[in-house]
Amino acid sequence: MSDMFLEIIELDDGQIALRRADSTDEPIMRISFSDDVKQQLDDECIDVAKVMLTAGIHMISDLSVKASEKANKQTPRLDTDLENDVDFENEDRIIH
């Protein structure tokens, strides 16, 4: 498997994004700060975004490893009606 090189960029609208270094396609992840937070962080927005993006990359990697391990064990998946009935894409998720 070839290595994927990523780059952190600042978009025209001020968002900070992560994308493949060899592509101009849609970014993989985006971070946007409110004007108040930008003012509080001053020039540190990029550094804060780097930490956030790095944490996201590590989490995705960990989830990928777990999914691979689970697939290798070939454990049967229990489907629930809840997964099929709830439309999470059209609602904000509250995480706290």
C-alpha cells in the first residue's frame, strides 16, 4: 500500500483543511473557527487546527485498525432496527 501524504491548507473562506498533498480535490476534513475564537487565538488558529486534525487522523487510524481486526475475527454483526430508522445525516449530533 502506498503512503498517503497530507497537507494542511487555509481555504479562501478562512477555514483550515486537510487534503491529500497530491490533489486539489475536496478536503478530507475542515475546521472553522468563529470570529470570536479567531480573535482570542490570534495567530494560534493554525496551531490549534493542526492539533485537532492530528487527533482526527489518529482516531480514524485507530478505528480502521479496530474494524480490520473485527473483520478478521469474522464476528457476526447484529443489525438493529434503530440503525435503519434514524437519519443521523440530517440532524446535528450533540457530543459532550
